[in-house]
Amino acid sequence: MMAAALNVPVSIPAAAGEGGAWGMAVLAGFMLAGVGKQSLADYLDERIATSVGKPVNPDPGDVRGFTEFFARHKAGLAIEREAVKTLS
């Protein structure tokens, strides 16, 4: 779905199955290693670059769906702004 939402191929590491918890653990490891010693990108490359799977290309139907959803969402923001003004 991320590939379709962004309309770009997406690759993930094999160990990323735990989603947010996995990402937070990797970020914690980076912070404990000492911020400033290397960039986050370099830290990630050293640890997960070899486990990244093949890219998943976006499905054209899903891309259309996300494009329509975001267009409707954007159109609705004016309604939200007016509601906030009214309630303020």
C-alpha cells in the first residue's frame, strides 16, 4: 500500500515485519550508538541494507484509488477550516 500511496516502488527489510516496534527499536539503537558519530542513513545501511527485499511496484488501480482519496481529502479541508472557525 505504501508503494501505491506514494506511487513509487518500495522495498522493506525482511526483519521489518513488526512494523512500528521494529522501527523504534532500530531508532533506539541508533540513539544509543551515539548521535553524531554517523548519519541515520549510514547507520541503517550498515545494519539492514543486505536484508532489503526486492522492490514492490505500485498497483495502478491502487494508485488511482489513493489519488482519488487524497483529492477528496484535500477538498474537505476547507470544510474543516470553516468548522474550526465556527467552533472558535
